[in-house]
Amino acid sequence: MTEMPTESLKHVIIGRCVQYQTLVNPAPFCTKMKNCTHLWELFLSGFAYRSPCNTSNESFQPFIDAAYHDTPRDKLIFWSGVYDFVTRYSNGGRKRTSISDTLTGYMVDGLTFCGSTTSVDGNEANLTACIRCPQSAYSAFWSPASISYALYTKGSIEIMLNASRSPSLRSDSYFTTKELPNLNPPNVTGARVILVHYLGQQPKENCSSPSVKNLTMLLTSKNIPSECVAQPSDVRMLQCADFSNPAACRDIFDTSGSTKQIVTTNIVVVVVSVIVWFV
């Protein structure tokens, strides 16, 4: 898509706002729903009539504050370099809650937008003009959104990193620069660092790699206890379900005692059924 007229962007934002509150995650809005038209107006005012590389982080704060809602304890996940996979892993907020599974993130996730100093309504409809730069509308939105997401985190968290690259955690990532500094005890009680690598490939990083050890040291300095696991069974199972790789997935049912027991039990049931049928 190379164009997003203001009316189209408005329909997307308002539509997602309504969908989130009525279908995706209605629980926080049982007593009172957010006014989606008002949220759209706050969002547009965050970048309207500004040049593509001249948007301040503060301009989106009214929208972020108005869209805020409580997030579940012990369920939030942070990530770096694994956007596509963490989206499947969180399962739309049912298994874990990523920033894209909050109302704020859900409304804006995957969109390209920026302002214009010449258009009538202040929105740049030509998306090719919305370039990435330090003060782009994209950065100006996701920076304070990430800070807010981290500030209100409660309980134990997960941090998923891409072990197929080195370093798995980059110093300029949103997690490193915006979210990690704003994770604060006693609200955050612990962290589980999950390393994920592509199936069938050797990981470039492990729990002893410098970037991972630096992360655990930073968490320790904030009095947040942490552990690190690489390619745990639930991650591998999801990968094997999504991307069939016979060689990499051959032993997936043997890595978990409970799963292996289920498979063995099913085999016994099938054998007994065959014997009964032929007796």
C-alpha cells in the first residue's frame, strides 16, 4: 500500500478500537468502553501538520494516556528481533500479552503514518513520504508507547530474543532503550529470558553470550531475578506447527515427558481397539 487517505486511516483506527473492546479483549471495558472517535482525534493530533521527521514523542502522550487500560499480572512479554514469532506465541493476548495485544498497540500495529505541512487535514496520504528517521511519527509513537507499556508492568515477565542474530539484543532496540529502563521492582518480580532461533539452523547466541549476560546483569542491578532458557519445548512445538521441518522436529515429542506419555497412551488405546475389533 502506497497511499492511506485520512478517511481510510480513520476507519482503520476506529474499527480496530471497536474490535478490540468488543471481540479481542472486552474484559477491561465491561463497565465503560473507550470513545473510539475521541481516540482517533487524539492519535491524528499527534502528528498532523508536522513534517515527516519533526514529530515529538510528547505529541502522542494524550492518546497513549487515553487508551491505557490495565494489563494482566504475570502475563506480559517483551521482545526484540522476533516480531512475527512473538505475535503467534502470544496468541492474540490469550497466552501472553505483548504491546501489540494492548489497545494502544492493537490500533496502530503495522501501520505507516506521518504528518504533512501542506495537506488540508495534516495527514500525509502518500506513504512513501513517511520515511524512518529519529523524529519520525513512527518513532514518536512507539517510543512513549513502549515506555508506558513497561511502566505499568506487574509480576513476572518474559523477554524473547532472536538467537539467530548476534547480538541477540541490540543496544538501540526499543526494548533496550525504552522498556528495560522502565521495568521497576517491586512491580516486576522476575524475568524469564527466552532465546529463539530458526529451525534447522545453529543459533548464533546462547544464554552465555555477552548480550544475554549483559541483560541478566542489568536485571539483577534492578533487583529483578532472572533465568535464561534457549528454544524451550513450547517454542519448538509452535515452530514445528507453523513451519514443518522434519529433521528439526523429529524428536519434538520426546523432549517432554508428559507429551511422550500422551503419545504412548494413545498408541496403547489404538492397539487395544484393533484387538477388540478383530476378536
